[in-house]
Amino acid sequence: MRTVRIDVFLKVALVKRRVVAQRLLRGERVLVNGRPVKPSYEVKDGDVVEVLLPAKKVILKVVGNGGYEILREEKGNRPS
């Protein structure tokens, strides 16, 4: 089974560029199972990924080998 890094996963699921995903990760704007992770973290089936974007919060569940399901989106998020 092929593994997928969190920065690559975010590029596929939410953002257009991997560098944007890496910035979110460095700024601790991405939590996996409630904890911040490094860009090299390899996502696993069942991981819950919470992403704090400027205008919303998106919560995803990793399904299978790098696939995802959107669990919830909260618009108007103003992270501190």
C-alpha cells in the first residue's frame, strides 16, 4: 500500500499548491486526530484532519489510501 504525506493529501483535498499546505502545517493550522503534525506525517485510514483556513474550518476523514470524506465545514471561522 502506498503512503501519502499530509502535505500532499491537503493539496489533493483542499489547497491548490503544496507550499500552501506546508505553510498551514508549519503554522499549526492543521490538526490530525487533535494534534499538530509535520508536513512529512503519513496519513492513515480513519485519521480525522482539521484544517483552519482564513474563512472556514474544514474537518475531513481519511478514507482508504489517501481518499477523504468531508465531515463538516464551518464558515466564517476566525482562528486566533
